Amino acid sequence: MGKLGTDNSPKLKEDGEESDGEYTFESASCFTLELNEQGEPSSSQGVGQDSLPMPDGHVRDEEVPMNNRESTVSLVENSSDDIEVLRNSFLPSLSMRGEDEPNFPNSSNPDGLAVATAVASDDEPDYVFQAVEYDPDAKPPLHKNRRFRVYTYFALFLIFIVFVLVVVYITSMTKEAEVKDNIIRLTSQPTPKATSPPTTFREAQGLIEQLQDGVLLRNENFEDMQVTDPRVMALDWILHEDEQRLVSDSINLYQRYGLAVLAYAMDSKAWFNCGNPGENFTETSCSIYSSVMNQTVDYGVWLSGESECDWFGVKCSGDGIVRSVTLINNNLVGVLPHELTALRFLQMLALAGNCIYGTIPEEIGQLDHLLSLELHENGLSGVMPSTIYQLEKLQLLNLAKQYGVDRVCQQSNGTKIYTNYKHGGFVREFNVGLTGKLGSEVGKWKSMKGMYLSENSFTGEIAEDIGNLRYLTFFHVNDNFIEGNLPASITKLRNLRHLQFHDNFLYTSLPEGIGNMKDLERLSVNGNSMFGKLPEGMYELKKLKSLFLHDTAEANSPWLINDQEGFSGSLSSSVGRLKDLEYLLLNNNPITGEIPSDLGNCTKLKVLRLHRTELKGSMPREVCMLRDKDLNNENGVGVLYADCRPNNRTEEPRVQCDCCTDCCDYTTNVCVQDD
């Protein structure tokens, strides 16, 4: 029986040592082979030592002294057949390359057992395995030590974290260290121009140049501006006060700067709501009651560190772009800055009811996304810029009431502004509002729905191109100096609901096609030099609520043009079709005939004035019955007027009326309350 070490490598004696005629192997566990009586390997052999019997005179591995640590390969039985069987089963485990098996000598020891014979030094076997001697003190290389590798990886990870933290710290310190060492010499008195501020990191990155090239217009630059210029003040805020710390490539740089310019130009410290950022810009929020929402809403204060989209009156789209600025009745005091063009995607600008004086900047035409422009009830003057016609997307234009607005506002420094004078009173000249003409360019506003230009000083005739504004719904040009005829093309405006031309210098009649304006609810041409008969088509306006045709026969210059002024003819019985009519004013016209009883079908009438006309006869009972409905006395104001007072104090009244609230003397033009 033989034993093999786990590496199956025979260990040869060192050179110079005598061979004892045996092969020795390192052994930790052994392989055991047993032959049966027929000389064949036993089928019941196990893989462990304990399962195999040992011949007499031989001991198991565990019986061999440990300091020897060698095993002797023994072959069981003396038979050559048995040796051959062992050879055939054992040698293949030693052959590695499939070469011819080595010469296995056939020798015996005195006990009759065959033993392995040492190979002579002059014999060279085909291949000999090298046995490795086990060293109990040996250790694996350091790089193969698992614990060492874990510690190494952990140390490298810590080094990486420290490196990242150092880089982040250095980067943040570089950005925060904005102010470089500069020597600023104080001047004994304020300089007319802004003293150069300390150079900052953002300045070095081109922020000033970016704003100067992208926002300032008219070939302007910051160096030529006064220190009190709103644009310089806004720049200083962006550089030194704004908590947003914007840089030259910030997406919202232009719009935030543009709003800051508006705040300084309109003296935000004087605003009623959300305009004062407090000392050192400490205020950030304000609360305003919303009548629409019926609750108090929180907003950001202008010039605070909050996002400009959260400032009071500012609305942005989902991408953070300013779309609307609404600051109505908020005591804005100042001149409109042309840097509003920095709000390039602005769709709504509503600054009505404030103390804005000066002119509308020509650059307004660059806001080509503008849908609504509301600057009414301020103190603007000068010519309406022609560039405003470039706003082809405009749907609402309200520049009304710049003339005759008597409002006094006070700036934060105590200076008072008077809107009824030019430039807020700095020029002691009466403000007549905006001037200009509604020429052919008006036809560019093809999306226009509401045009309010009343109470200004527009002159000239209205171009026929007005008929191209097919979406126009409200057209107010009253209280101007409009001349000539009422454009015939105006009857093409089928969506028009309000047509107000009163108190101008028109010399015209109502067009026959007026009946095509089926949606018309309010028609006022009073205070002009109108003439001609009331067109029959007018009675087709079944949605009409207010019809103001009075005072078209003025007796004094400059209104008087000729003796034929005023609407003539009679009041048709078709007037009864106007069942929604609430206000009918025909006074001071040479209308003749009798008052039709069909007028009683206008059951919603609130005010009816028929005095100073050529109407005669009696007030129809159907009309008097309206006094029991809406045609009654409210708050002491007369609602039913007629020439029911003795004419010239001595003659019979022109109209017999026992239900009128006020009776008038046609000749003396004196009306006395009679109810």
C-alpha cells in the first residue's frame, strides 16, 4: 500500500546526500490503495486513511513522528502481477505530459516488499515534480493579505473625500472673495458722476459689460451717468446688495436688472405696497389683501433677495420668465425707463392710476410680445411714439385720461408731483395729455380688442384702416380733438360693443350700415357737430343699452359749424325694439314730431332725456308707467326730462307731462325738478 502527498510531488534528496532507496513525499492527507485477492484494486477503498487496512509492520501517517513529516511509499504484496496493477493505477497520477512512463525497477527488500528505488544522478527522467516543504512560519505576501487590502481601500477613500472637500472650499472662497484690495479716496463733496465702486469678481467676469451691451440703449454707458441715475443705482444693487449674486451668464440677469431700474425710476420707497425693502434691504415679504381671492396673500418686497417672480405685482411663466408687471394705484412716481425692454418676453404691463409723468419711450416698440399695455390715469404727455404700432400682438391698449388728471403724489424725499402739469410740475405748463394721429398704421393692430385713448389730445381724422380690426370690441376715443367724418368702415366691426366718440370735433352723420354692428351695447357721439336723420338701422341694435345722441346742436363757438347741426327728423316708433335700452339721451337736438308710445316697450329704461328738442304733444301713458319700474328717481337725480315747463315763462309747455321728474323751459334752458 502506498501514500501520496496532496501535491503528488516526490521530493528528491539534496545533492551530496545519500539515497536510502526510498522516495519521500510531503503528506498532509494521504491517498491509500488496497489490492484484493485477485490482485486488483479493491472497490471498497475510501479516500481517507482510516478506511483502509495497513500491512503488518507498517504504521499510518499519524503514527509517524511529526518532526519527520515524511511518508514512505510502499507497495503491497510480492507478486509481479500486483506490482504491475499498482503501476498501472498509480503512475498515471504522476504523469503530467502523457510521455512514456519511466523505468520502474523491479527490486525487493528483505521483507519481500517492492520498494521505489532512487534515481541515479546520471539518469535524467522525462519530468520530475518538485516537492514543496511546508514552513509553519511562512506568511503570504502583503499585497495578498485581505485585511491589508481593506485598510488600503478605506484609506484611499478618505483621501479622496478630503481632496473633494478641499476643492469645494477653495472654489467657494474664490467666489466669495469678490472685493479685491482697492484704495478708495473719499471726496469732500458729492461728485456729479458715480465714483467707481470696488472691483468685484463678477465685474471681472464681464457683468457690467453684459448689462451695458444687452440692456442700455441709445449708445449709453454707465460711466457717463450720474450717481442718482436709476440705472446706476440698479447696477450698484445688482453688484453689492442683491443676495442672488447673479453673474454675467445668469439667465435672469436682464429681467432682474430691468425690474430694479423700474423700482428706482418709480421711487419704490414711496409705494403704497411692497416697495420699501427696509434699511439695508432687510425686508423680504409683505401681505396684501386680495379682493378677487378674498384673502390676504404674501408677496416678496421689491429689491429684496427673493426671486423677482415672487415680487408684488410680478408674474412669471413656469420657466421663470417675467410675463406680467401689474402695479395699479400704488403711488409710482417718476418717468418710464426705456430699460423696460430688458423684459423681452413681457406680455402685460399695467401701471395705471399712478403719478407717472414724461413721455412714453420709443423703445416700447421692442416689446414685441406685449399683449396688454395699460398706462391710463397718469400724467403722461408728448407724442404717442409711432413705434407703438410695431406691437402687432397687442390686444389691449389703454392710454386714457392723461389730460385733466389732477393728482398730487409725494416722493420719498418729500418732493411733490402734480400730474396736471407737464413733467409732473417741473415744467409749469398745463398738461394736455398725449398727442398724435390715428393714421393708416392703426390697421397693424389686427389682434386689437380694446383701444382706450380718451381724454388726451389726439387730432386729425381716423383712418379707414380702423375697419381692419375685426376683433375690436371696445373703442374709446372720446374727449380728444378728432376731426372729420366718422369712418364708414367702422360698420365692419361686427364684434364692437362700445363705440365712444363723444366730445370731439366730428362733423358727420351716423352711417346707414350701423345696423350691422349687432353686438353694439353703447353708442356715444354726443358733443360733436352731428347732423342728418337717425338711421332706421339703428333700431336693429337689439343689444343696445346706452344711446347718447345729445348736445349735437351747440350754439356757441368753437362747436358751432353751421346752422344745420344736430339730428333731425322724428323718433321712429321702431325705438320700441330696443328692449335692453337703459339710457336714451336725445336732448339738445332738433328732433321733431311726437313721442312714440312704443317707447314704453323699453321697460329697462333708467334715464330718458327728451328736453330741448322740437318734440311736442303729451307724454304717452306707456312711458309714464315706466316710472313704476326702473325709470324712477334715484338719489335725487332726475331721470325723466321733457320740455314740460312754460316756454319762455309765458307760453304753453311744448310737452304735457305729469310724470316727469324735471320740467324744462325750452327757450331759457332752465330745468326745475317737478317730482
